[in-house]
Amino acid sequence: MRIIKIYIEGIFLYLLITNLFSQKFQFAILGDRTGGADQKVFEKIIEEISKNNLDFVINVGDLIEGYIGDENLINARWDTILNTIKKLPCPFYFVPGNNDIWNEKSREIYIKRTNSKTYYSFDYGNVHFIIIDNSIINGWEEIDTLQLNWIKKDLSNTEKEIIFCFFHKPFWINAVREKKTDIIHEILKTKKKVYVISGHLHVFTKTSIDNIKYLVAGSSGGSIGGNEALGEFYGYTLVSVENGNINVKFIKIDGEIVPDNALNFEEREKLLKIQKEYVNIEPIIMIEGKRFKKSEIKVKIKNILEEDFTSTFKWNFDEKIWKISPQEYTYTFKKNKLSTLKFKLINTSYEKIFPLPFFEFVYPRKGWGEYRISNSLKLIRQVNIKKTRMAPKIDGKINENCWKVKIDKLYGNEGKITKVEPTEIYFTYDENNFYIGIKCIQKIGEIKSKVKERDNSEIIGDDCVILYFDVNVFDPFVHQIIVNPEGIIFDQLIEFKEEHTKRNKSWNGDWKVSTGKEKYEWIVEISIPFDMFGKKIEKGTKWRFNIARIEQSAQDIATWQPIISIDPNYFGIILFE
């Protein structure tokens, strides 16, 4: 075999000059390295795949930790990646993920550092490869017309019968769950043999729909849950092509090859349904300003199997913070029966609540991989708001007597320690408006605030505060507002659904915002009219709510409720007294 190496638009293409009837090559697919990157895992996988006789390597996106505003730091993170993959003895093809591209500045950096377009195609042997960019969009209905037309033209022009299509977010899953048309699927299914490879979920799974084989390449360093039966493990994908035959293997980081009949998408959906619908833990409410001491935990588990099973239920927790009894409990779950397990919970620390306890037990199943169900204690923070007769003046100063309710304990995502400076959040309300005052401790010379116009998504690259409201409690709509130190607003109305989320960025709320700066702090005051939500507030009304603060100099985020999400299930509670 003779290899000719040419350079086209920044991408190395290896043309294999072989017998026309005998074409053989092998390539590896890297899963997500981020979010929650483990560089050591990534390096080990690079080392492992280098031992194979590979013609090239391709990834599925999310190589760097994104959503930051510091251009120097973004480039430093790309330096880490490029220095790692240059150890590969073969070419590397890039696919953009949402952690690689999240705004226009990060797109410019991505193109420059990877020396690659965000969407492109190439031929290798008897296969056509097409890379699609869905890094920023949340569904195919948002894809720009220019790229969509290019996809149609590119696929119509190729004479190759085998197509490998790569894009980061697996939108096909939403289409399957909602039984809706997938426009990219409709385009691809006109071809004879198609493989679609995505990432984003940090799980390995696969299925076939029409003539298309769908694969989700799991994690090659991004955070995982560790449940093998759900495809939650570190590894990579190895693909061999010979005479039109395709062989795909999921390979764990320890070298174990996953059986071909394992990790099917349909089986995974059934397992997820068990954990979602048949294993429930009642939430614990923690009211701000009141000492949380002890409570009873109720865990409800339904055995949907046609036979009894016995499993050991075990709590894991930091004994300096929590005590749960019994900590370990062996129980026989009767077939088709709902069981309620009860435990006593004590908070042994006055100051700390995180990390939260979590439980584990094995749910029996046939097939590859142990199905270990793991759920965290669900703790919901609640702040009780007092009504005022004298409304505060929205002037960027928190100096009136009405600001009597305050929260000041914020954490990193999932309750981790945060590098963000102290933050104080004040609340009050009257007949017509809800008021929030936010005091962000920070030296004035370290404040970063570049965005000057409303609804510019680049605002997350500034120092800013982010507020989420679900005013109807678990209806699908979430109101979001982001404010930087200059008082610039980005707001949107989010229709949240697990299967598919829509963001209405053209929606503008009737917020009244004022900001101020002192030597060691910046302040945000917001007045929110209840009419904006189409309702009046009565005593006892509850909203779901969360607030987060991004501090660019710390390169970190702090949040009130411990999980940062647009899902109202992860919000805290505001109670209007």
C-alpha cells in the first residue's frame, strides 16, 4: 500500500492508493473530554488508541471546558488539547461541541486553533465523512439555512455508498422519544448505508432506525455516572472498514470490548424509566435562617419484575456533616409491589450541608453490565419573603430597612466549594412588585463587564448574576434574566421539556434594573412587576427559583440551589409570607 499525503484547507487527508476492490482502514472515535474533564483519563485513552494501527482519529466535540469569557484562558485550554493530541501518530479530525463553541468569539478561536471549519466533509477510501455543526443550536429547527443547504448539496454530490455523519448533540433521541420527524434523518436515509455518531451525553449507546445506525460515543474524560449498564464508563470507539463491511466496537479504558448485543438504546430507555418512575425519594425542605437538624427520609421503590429480588441498600455520606440510620439495609422487594423504605436523617454540622448523602443498590437485570441505581438526597432550599409597606428605591444601593430577608450561602455546582467571592441576596415584595437586591463582593479593578447592548449572549463572558423563575410551579415555562455590572440585561422565556427545550430569546421582560459599584463590591437591584407573569401574589404563594453568580476573575460560578439547571425540578422555593 502506498500513501500520498496532501493538505487541503487545513485538514490532512490521506489518500490510500489500493486495489479498487480491496479498501481497508481503521479509525478511532473519541468521546467527550468535557464537561468535568479528567485530563489523566483523556491522556490514557490517547496512549491506548495510539497502539492501534490507526489511519486517523476523530472526536465528537467538547474537547475544552467552555462558557468562559477570558480569551487567554480559552487559548490556554486549547493549548492543553493540541499538545495532547499531537502525540497521536495519525491525523485528527475535529467536530465542534457546545463546550468548544458557545458564542461567536469562541467560534473564531475554535476555527483558528483547530485549523478547521465547523462543518465540512471528506472522502476516505470508499467512505464519505460529513461533519455537521450543532454546537449552539438546541434542535434541527434552529439550524441555519446556509449549513442545511450545504448538507443537502454535499450528500447529493457524493457517489460513496457508505456515509459517516458526525455531530455533537444527538437530536435524534428527542425525535424518537417525541415521535417527531428528524430533518437530518430524512436527508440521510436516502443513502444506502449510514452511520451517525454523536456525543454530548457521556454515555455509550446505539440503535438502528431505517437504514441508519446511530451511535453515541461515550466519555473519553468527561464526567460520568459510573453505571456500566447505562453506558457510563470511560472509553473510546474503534471502527474498521474493509470491502464495504463496517465493524464498530465500544472499548472500555481497561481494554475490555463491550459485547455487540449490549448498550442498545431501547434497553437503556427501559432502565432509565425504572430509575425515573419507580425509584423516588421525597425531598427535604431546608428553610433559610432556620437550623436544619433532623428529618425522616422516605424512599419508594417499585419492583416491576415478575419475581422477587433481594438487594442491599446503602447510604454514602460524610459523617462530619450527616448521619443516616440505618446506613445499610438488605431488603427483599416483592414482585410488582411498591415498597417504602424509611431512614432517619441528622445534620451533624451547623455550617455544612454539602456534599449531600446518596444511596446505591443493585436492580437485577439480564445482560452486560451491572445496573446500580444511585440517587442523591433531594434537598430543596426555601426562603420565606416578608412583605413591605415601603418599597425600596431601585438605585443600585441596598440601604433601606425593608431588605430584611437575606441569603448568603452559595456553593459551586453540585454543592462543591466555590472560588467566587461572597454574595448576599436580599428579598422583599409589596402589592405590585417583587424586589431582589444582590451584593457581589469584588474589587472594583477586577470587575469584567464588556457587553453594552441588551440580549447579547456574550454576557456570560462578563461578571454577572443569573436568575431563574418558575412562577406557576412546574409548568413548562421558566423566565430567565442575566445582569452584568453595567445593568445590561439578557433575558429569555424558556419552554422546558426533558425531551426538547425551546428558548424564546426575543421575549423581553418588564424588569426594572439598576446597578452600582463600590470599592469592594458591585450591586444589582431588580424590581419585577407581578403583572409580567399575569397574576397577583397572595400570602402563601410559592415560586420555584434559583440564582447563580459568575465571577470571571475566579473562573467559577456560585449558586443557591446546588445544581445549575433550567429544569425547575432543581430550583429552590420562594414562599411569600
